[in-house]
Amino acid sequence: MTDSTDSLVAALNRRVAGRLEETVKLVVTDRGTLWLDRDGARIVDEDAGTADVTLTASETVFRDLFDGTRNPMAAVMTGSLKIDGSMATAMRIGKALMG
């Protein structure tokens, strides 16, 4: 992981700590894997376990989604964001991540 990934983890902690009921695995294709839950965000091994939803994208795509410059549905439709798990859960989680 890099300093930019550490800053991403810090930003995610401010958004999700105490707000998520679900577990989320973010596979950042060009960096590594992050785990999000009610305790916040942290860097983990790729085989950290099964989350309620796994989102896979590049760091650039995740940053664009989090700062609102990329539309989540457009990212899914173009294949730049992949979702493994319940779409309804992903949408609930998206409100916490993008909010």
C-alpha cells in the first residue's frame, strides 16, 4: 500500500466508522484490499474473508466515486466498478461511502 492508499483509508474512516452494519471489501486493483465495517476501514490481505459486498475498481475510480465526480451506476454499467453481492446492500453502503 502507498501513502495515497493510507489517505484513502483515513478518509473512509471518517465516513464509515460507526455507520455500517454490513461488511464491505474494497478490492483496489492497483493497490490492495480494504475492509470496511462498523469499526471503520483498514488494509487487509486479499483473502481476508467474505464480506456482505465486495466492490472492485481502481484507486482512481474509488476516489472519483467518493468525491462525487463519477456516477456509481455509470461506473457499474461501464465495468469500471464490479459488485459481488447484493445490489440492494451495495446501494445502502454507497450512501455511507459517497455521503
